[in-house]
Amino acid sequence: EFYPTQYELLKSRGMAERVVQDLRLHEDPFFNPAGARRAASGETDSTTANDTRALAGMAGRLRGGLSVNAVRKTQLVRLTYRSLNPEFATKVVNGYADAYISWGIDERSGEAERGSAYLASEIETLKQEIQDKEAQLQALTLNSDAIIVDAEGGSMVTSQLESLNSSYSDAVRIRVEKEARYKELLQAPKENVADSQSDGLVRQLRGEQLTLEREYETQLKTYKPEWPAMVELKTNIDKGRQHLDSVIDEMA
């Protein structure tokens, strides 16, 4: 179910609106000639990417040229964009890929923030419960002279104290566990936090980076660094490291 859902997200109006805004297509001479003329002359009106109705209309037009097709027996998807302008088609299809990646990073980053906020809220709730139970324990201790004996000869106050003590201990334990997890998230290295929030993306990118670096070291035994193929491989390694670092910064 995961991949069909992602395909529908790629084809959605929301993703198209993100592409329109990211690529500033409301000012593109091919896609929106009138908007391009207005932008060139410094004019502004309601037909900008910030206008909800205009943005929805442009997104609807943009979606008409997009095709999303799964590559059989893989986890890959092929994006195709049809247009009379090849340069525009190339720009849009790459814009869709970039928009989907940035959307995924935004979603995972939001999940991490919501998780931290939830833990902080849980800790505050447990602290209040502990304070309430401490107050109850104090009240029972002060009133321990008014002991009611049940039919079996036991003390009802003693029984209540034992129950409250047990609840109090449980609340303290849970609070300590949640605080430890919260501090762990705050103090963990950026790469570890990003890895835990990226559904394996950081781990995958790190593995690909190591593979490229090992290949480069192996090829150095045969070729010089200035050899064209080596230069290209080194460029890919540098780009991969930059991409990995940017993903870690976004997720951490």
C-alpha cells in the first residue's frame, strides 16, 4: 500500500502547487506568459503564486502533463512530463523530484518535532500526577489517627497508603523513563537523530557514500586522480557528501 500512496501524492494538487511555487512558474514565460510580462514590468496583481485560486488553477494545468509510472520489480518510479517545450518539461520533471524529496524531509522533520513535544507534554502530566499523589499521601499520613478497621482486621488507611505508594512509584518510574528518552533525543548526535527519523534514508545514503569512497580508493591504485573518470567519481563523492549532510541537517 505504501508505494501506490506515494504515487498518488506525486500526482496530487498539493505537490503540483509546491512545484509551481518552488519553480516560480507563475513568472515563467512559457507556462504563464502574462504573469511573466507583469513580473518583468514590476506589476503585481491577483494572478501570483500566493493567490489561492490562481495557484490551484496553475497546479491543475501543470498536473495535466505529468505521468507517474512504477518500474516493475523495483522500488523506483519513473516521472515523465509532456510539453511542447523540452526545456520546460525537463525543468518541471526535475522540479517534481525535488519537491517530493523536500516534502518527505519536511514530513519526517515535523514528526520528530511532534514526538519531542508529545514527550515533553507527557512528562509535565506525570509530574502533576506525582504532585497530586504526594498530596494524597500527606493528607492520609496526617489523618492516620482516624483509622477504620475492616472486617478482616486490616487498616483501610494502611491499604490506601500502600495503593498510593504503588501508584506513586509507577508514576515516578514512567516519568524518569520519559525524561531519559527526551534528554537522549536532545543530546544525541545529529546523524543518529536524523537516522532514527528518516525511515532508513540516512543509513542508505551513508552506505552509498561509503561504496563510492571505497571504489575511489580502489581505482587510485590504477588511475591518477586527474584521470577524467576519477575526477567524475570524486565529484559524485563530494555531491553525495553534501546531500547526506543536508539531509542530516534537515532531519536533526
